[in-house]
Amino acid sequence: MAVLVLADHDLGTLSPATARVVHAVAELGPIDVLVLGEGIDQVATDAAGIAGVARVLVGQGADFTGDFADAIVPLLQTLSANYQHIVSAAGSVGRDVMPRLAARLDLMPVTDVVAVLGPNRFERPIYAGNAVQTVTANQPKQVLTIRASAFRAAASGNAAPIEPVPHQPVASAARVIAAHRTESDSPDLATAQIVVGGGVSVGSAEGFQLIEQLAKKLGAAIGATRAAVDAGYAPNDWQVGQTGKIIAPDLYIAIGISGALQHLAGIQGAKKIVAINSDAEAPLVKLADVALIGDLFTIIPELIAELDKLGFKRP
């Protein structure tokens, strides 16, 4: 039973989520990785280096630029005849592509998988992460999206063959008008080992610079609550929660975050939580492994200063 994984990549860089997806489905059978786009030679090479990958299939074409589902789905549908499982990360592309593919194949997609129990048995969170559902899908093929943060990355050091995939260009009805990006050298939020998050209590975009300073000191990704994003304190791609990114870092430092249910749904996979808050009764403070009660504008500069005294350098 072969597995096809749709690679996640951006600006010529393979997403760390791809290696996690490969690890998640490693027991299901031989794995091929599909890389689509233009100027993706380095992406294909990086995908070929992931342990457990049997082949990398490459589809070059301008029609794949922009990750338009109406261009990607027809190729996936053609390739699906050779695979028992068609899989992607549960990111923006996977959430767009996989349900459409499942509809074309007359299958039920299984989304946000956090555990693979067998070829047709999977676990996924429901009710905003308050319960875990075990799904047994007795169907000819499985179309899956994997919550990458729930799995560790597959090892590297492989050298899988890279093969071109012929395809007929598909004219998409959609077109890119503009792309707005947040320039940052911080790790990928969805797969980072350390995340520093800020809430609306930070008070302003200028106040959020404290969050950024601590994150840079720790080599951490930067997160934010929906309220902070809506207030304009942080960009949209920093949003963590049910309507943002789902994270599962080794350490989550929550600064000025009370802990709304929607935010808690996005951090349930965090192994250790440190909460910095002036409210000792805040839900996230009670949930945290370590809580620092006080004014964040006093605590954070002191914390940064102590790290400097210790000679701590970004990993």
C-alpha cells in the first residue's frame, strides 16, 4: 500500500511540516513525495533527503504557482490510482486541496489527524480539542490531512530518486493579486520547539517588541492571540488558536494571555507552559506548569537581562 505525500514549500524552501508528515505515515507503506511549482529543484532535493521517502515526484509548471487547488487536484486525482493513502499537512494548502480531492474520488477525508493507529484508523481532535475522536474509515483509499505539530520530524540523510511527473496544464479561475508577508528570521511557528506568545494585554504593537526581543534571545517562534492580531498588535500569521495555527512546542511562554478556549485549543500539544500574567486567576495561569505573576513590562526586561548575564545565546 503506497502513500503519496503532497509537499509543503514556500519561496523555494521545503516546509519543516513535510518531514513530520512523512514520519506520521511511515508505517503505512512506501512513501512518494509530490513537489509542485516553479523553481523547485532545491525543494525536491531537500524532500529526497528525508528518511523513509522512496521517490520524489516533481511537477514543474506556472499553473501550480500560488497553490491553487483547481490546478493541483486534477493531477492528484490522476496519481491517486497508484496509492492507498494521499496525504498532506493540515495547513492552508491541505485544507483547500484534500477535501476537493476526496469529493472527486467519492471518499470521506479524514482531517487534522494526530495519531495513525492503522491503515484505516486515525485519531483527530474534536470540540475545539476537548475530545479526541477515533475514526475507522472503511473505504478503498484514504485522503488525510496531518496535524504536523503532533509528530516529530523524520530523520535526514536519504537520497531518494527524483522523477518528473507529466501533466496537462490547468488554467485556474483564481489569480494572485498581491502577497503580503511578514519578514522574519524566527523559526516556523507551526513546528517550532520554543514559542513565545503575546496577548492583547501587551497593549500595543510597540509593546509587542518586548515579545519579539525575548523570542529572538531564545531562538523561538513568535505567537499571538486572536485578540492581539485583531487589535493590530501582531500580524495574522502569528495567530495561535482554533482559527490560527496549532502548535506543539517543547516550551510555550504565554505573556499577557488569559487563556480563551479558542487559544487553548491551539496549544494543547505544548509539553511545558510558562505563563507570565498579572492575573493569578487567569485560566492559562492555572493550566501552566510555571506561572510568574506580575507586570509583564517589568518581568520581561528582567528576564532578558538575566539571560544576558548568563551569556545565553540564541540556539
